[in-house]
Amino acid sequence: MDNVTVGVIGVGAMGYNHARVYHRLENTKLAGISDVSENTLAKVAKKYDTQGYTNYEDLLENPEIDLVSICVPTTHHHKVVMSAIEHGKHVLVEKPIAFTLQEAEEMNEAAKEKGIKFATGHVERFNPSIQKAKELIENDVIGDIVSASAKRVGPFPPRIKDVGVAIDLAIHDLDVMYYLFNENAIQVYATMGSILEKCEYEDHAEIMTNFENGITGILEVNWLTPYKRRELEITGTDGIISIDYIDQSIDVYGKFAQDVKIQHEEPLKEELKSFVNSVLKDSEPEITGDDGINALKMVLAANRSSKEQIPIHINDIK
């Protein structure tokens, strides 16, 4: 296979960007998009010279389409993903993988049974600053990892209507920590609350996660801060790595302090290129359904911890 034909289901804020990137990527042809909004559908279809479908099932019936990005609201992931798998399409579903663990596991098992490539859109793993941090950690630049602290804050996004700040924002840094440490989380403790009247779910959360190798991860996320900040600091026995996701920059302090050069890239472009290549080369996606389930379990543990006001073991999330 030299190229793939793709479709995008749901072309709101995130899906629009999927369509834009696929339209520009080499080895891909954007053959169709779907959205329930006829106005949005018409605009995006015209902009990227592709077929628009108000019914996503009609898009999935197109035999030319090899893979789809699914960017619908989280509560609809299970229904749309299962249909795509039944139609034999390779699937990249935006994070979080699903609204419930049962739905996520059903989707993952169905994909495995049918031999479908199934990826989860945890885009921050493809941020060049995170890729560089992974390299620095593996080269022991800051020694053994002790802890990590993340801050992901900003104003409330009106487009978010079906989930809270934990599953929308905290899931990014929980997955990144899992990726950087290469260790599973074993326990989560969290406090959450809701202040904004326009938000039906929690709008701020503080989460502490313990990993198998003794590392502690601490996260602060909210939709209350008037400015946007996306930062991660990793402390090791020989130094600190400080990351700015937005600037795609890294500072290294300590025993092996250095000036780190990073080539800026659009993380979504790198993510979609990676998924397309997994289909072209018939290889496992870099971020699998199993990874999506792992990230979801951590967030579900955080939500349960906040509700019950006790630490929750990941193994208790079923």
C-alpha cells in the first residue's frame, strides 16, 4: 500500500483540524467528512474539496475509505467507533477513548478481533518537547526520576459540554507521565470542584498519582484561569527538566544542564502521520487502544477518589 484514503467523522473544532492535516499530508486522500451540522459540513467540505455526509454511516459505506478519525463528542465514541470497526475501517478516536471503561474495552476488543488498527488521540505525546524529554530521560540526563508536576489551566472552553476538566485536560498529563516514566500508575488521590454555573461537571481538579517505580505525579488543571498555561516539570536525582508545551521548549537544570534545541512541529500532524504510517506499514499504532484504556482508568480513579475522598487503586477501576 502506497497511500491511504481517509475520512473524518465530526468536523467541529478538533475534527476540522484533522481534516486540514489529512488534506495536506502526503500519501493521504481526504475522501469524505461527516457532521450533524449541515452548515459546518458544507463549509469544511468546500474548503477541502471533499464529499460531505450528514449521516456518518453513509461515509463508512464508502469502500474507498481505509481509515477514519472519529472526533465526535465523547458520549458518542462507542457507537461510532463500533460502526467503523464493523465496516472494516482503521480507527483513530480522539481522547478520551470512551465515556466509560466498559465501552472502551468493548471497542478495543472488537478492533483486535477484526484486525483493525485502533489508535487513541493523545496528541501531547507527539509534542516535540515531550519527545525530547523522553530522550533526555532515557539518557539519564537528570538521573532517576523522583516526581513530576504539571499545570494545565485556562479559561472555560464553550465547546466542551459532555465532560469535566479531569477527562478533558488532566488525561493529557496523566498519559504523558505514563509515557515518560514507562511505568503504570498504582494509586490516585484527587480533589475536584465546580464553581462555574455554565459547567455541568468539575471545572478544577488537583490530582496526585503514584507510579509503580515510586515516582509521584502531581497535576493542577482548571477552567478558571484567565490565561492559558501548559507546563510540566520533571525532577530527578541529578536535575530538573522544565517543559512548556505551548512554546515547545525545554530547560534542563542541574548536573548536566544544557541548552536544548527543539525543531518545532505541529503535534497533530505528527500524530496523524504516525497513524497513517501504521496502516501503510501494517504495524501497531504508537498509541494503542490499550494506552487509551490506561489513561481513562487513571482519570476514572481520580473522579472516584474525589467523590469518595480516599485514594483509589487503579486495579479497583473495572
